[in-house]
Amino acid sequence: MAERGIKMQPTQHLDEDMMIELQEIMEDEFDVLLQTYLTDAVIKLESIDSALTERDHVKLRESAHSLKGSSSNIGALPLSGLCANIENLARENQISEAQKIIGGVRAEYEHVKSLLEEKLTHL
């Protein structure tokens, strides 16, 4: 959404303008979207962990790409960016480098998860 001139603060985990726009578009299904993202993200993170353990750069690239896209779609742009980093490292078969930043991905996901769960309680 940078094309529209939206700027996020470095500590902002979710793009609030995107969240408002999604809620307007999704209407009554907004909660389903958030719950689906949270459920799917856990599966994708487990797949990333598995790929790292197996040192499978193809699986790692695909899993990181998937989480990158879904995170971007809900406005979790910092998380999406971290996933893009892992995706690029996996593309270059740099599993060890990807392992160094997976902790940041998990930590960012926890922030996003907490914010989304809070939104769900207020719908």
C-alpha cells in the first residue's frame, strides 16, 4: 500500500489503514478473515521450522513466500518483509542465514497475533 502514500512507523506491526479498509470490504466476514489468517500462519510457521530443520530450501522458500503474501494482505508489513528476507535467503540456499532471522519472524508474528486477537475481541 506504499503506492497510496501510507507510511508506517518502524514499531507499527499492522497497517491500521489497511485493517480499516479490509474491515469495510469484508464486513461481517472480517472476523473470519482474521481467524483464518491466525490459523494458517501457525501452519506456515511450522512449515518454515520444518524446512529449516530439514534444510530444505525449496520448502523454506515456498513456506516463507506463502506467509509473506498472507501477512501483506492483512497489513502485517514488517512480518511480510521478514518473510521476504527468508524467502530470498532460501532461494539462494542460505539456510544458515535464514536460521539467524527466524527468531525475528516468530517475535513479529507474536506481536501481530496479539493485535489481531485484540481486534477479534472488539468486533
